[in-house]
Amino acid sequence: MKPRRTASAAALVMSAALLLTACGDDNPSTGGGHGAAIVGVDYPRSDTDFWNSYIKYVPQSGQELGLELKTTNSQNDVAKLASNVQSLISQGVKGIAMAPQDTAAIAPTLQTLASKKIPVVTVDTRPDQGDVFMVVRADNRAYGEKACHFLGTKLKGAGKVVMLQGDLASINGRDRTEAFNECMKQNYPGITVFGEATNWDGALASQKLQIRLTEHPDIKGVYMQSSFALAGTLQLLKQRNRLTPPDDPKHIFVVSNDGIPKELQDITAGNIDATVSQPADLYAKYALYYLKAAIDGKSFQAGPTDHDSKIVQIRPGLLEDQLSAPLVTLDGGTYGGVASLKPDDKSLWGNNIG
């Protein structure tokens, strides 16, 4: 989907993405010479390959930027996140990066941090209410649209697909769901979509997919909104003799969403057909970059960046750096106007993690 541009937005683009202090360094790989600022990072969970990869990248990025890190893990619990924030405040952090999974319930915690003038960067998610210094996130609506165009093309505009949704209390789950549904309705009206809310729970996703496959054995596509459902989906398809090559009539086209190494391997092996690669490495890099920038007194405006992304204003006082997240397919082809990369492409973070 092409973004709409107003005259004022165009002017912002022309005026540049960055409004920095005169001596500011906009290279996120440098430390800036201000000493080791202490920042807090709350990891949202450690039960998925994607978030474990993010956790691995954070200390590397912190070292590159010369930051001292204090870390916590909220384990997908917004109450624990609020408690962790209080702990980080008591440790004297100058800024906090977090990835709240419940994007509505985080508002009181953001108010507390604002009152203490502690800047916040949210990663992968953005709050429904409240302001943060920057949101570091890819365009999640584009995730749904890319999956839609891939499946719509492969199914030639007709058939049935199951969408294994994330948590609809999260802006990510809502964005991916709404965009997928709208794209299907507009571009592939002959495809029936069964939406299944799973709360990012792999066991629940597998259970609901099993029910749908029993009720509708002619299902031809699955869109997993995250790799949380990967193992269960493949196990279920194998049990039902549906884990077959793409040219087999029994084949079910599967699109995932994360870009973890296992997904890239499964595309190559023919177990799944596509994924959208969320940049776990860049989430870590730019979350800490923007925290350091906030501590250094820098500010930003909407417009293109120097790292192949665009800062957009979501609402007054809330900016989002929308990082690139490519579609990945076996042939690296174009689907419904969406270009893709092959799974062995060296630019994909999933091919570069140790």
C-alpha cells in the first residue's frame, strides 16, 4: 500500500528526517564521547526464536554505542513490565527501551516515566495512548499486505485460508489482521479467510488450525502472524499428509512472519513458502541509538532516514521509525506487485546471526 502524502508531509520529507544538535553524531555505531550512560532494556519475552535473537543483539548494540545496560524480562506480562520499570528507575537509568505486548495497558507506566523525564523507546509495538521518544518498528500493516498478496497470487484468487492471529490487544496483531483482511477483500474477493485469535500462543494456534482443517479439508493457505506457530503448524500438516511440495494438489501454502533462521531453512526445504523478515538486529540497534539520542538532547522529525527507512508521525508527539521488512520466497519473485528476496540472501539478519 502506498502511503498518502500531503503537501505538508512532502515538505517534511524535503526538510530531512533529522533535526539534531549542531555537534550531533548521526552514526549509531559510535559512542559520542559522553561516557557510559546507563539505560534500561526490558525484554518482552524469551520463549520465541525471534525475541531470543533480539536479546542476543541488544548487548552488541549497547557496546557499540558505549552504553551501560540494565536488563529485565517482563515475560509477556504488563504488570511485570510495570514492576520492572520501577526497578530500572531505582537503578538510575537515563532511558528505557521496552516492547509492551499489551499496548493499551502500558499507558500508566509511560505516564510515570514522563513525569520523571525518563525517555522511552518502544520496540516492535507502539502504545495506544501516551507519548514515547521514538517507536522502532516495521510497518506491520505491510506484513499483512505482503502475506495477502503472496497467498492471493499462489491461490489464483480463489480458495480458503486460515490466519493465525497474534494478540488483538497488541497493535501488531490488529495491524496485521486488519491489513490482511482488507487486502483480501479488495484484491482477492474469491478467497475466504478464517481468522483465529491465538494470543501469540503456539499450542492454541495448532489447536485452532486442527479444528479448521477438520471442518474445511480444502483449506489451501495459512498465514501465521509470527513464527510462534511454526513448529506446531508443520507438525500438524505432516500428521495430515499435507506437508507436500508446492506442485502437489494437497499442498497448503504457508506464510510466516519473523525471518528467523528456521523459517529461512524451511523455505529452502519446501516446508513453508514465504515469510516476512522482521529486523531483529535493527530493532536492537536503533532502539538503543534513539535512547542515546534522547539522552544527548537530540530530536527528530518525520521523513526519510539514512538507513533505508522512514520516520512517520503517528499522532502529535509520537514518531515511528518504520524499518524495512522484506518478503522472502524460494524464487525471490514478485507477488501482487510485492518484490521478495530469496532465503539465502545475505542481507537477511536470519542468515547472519551466530
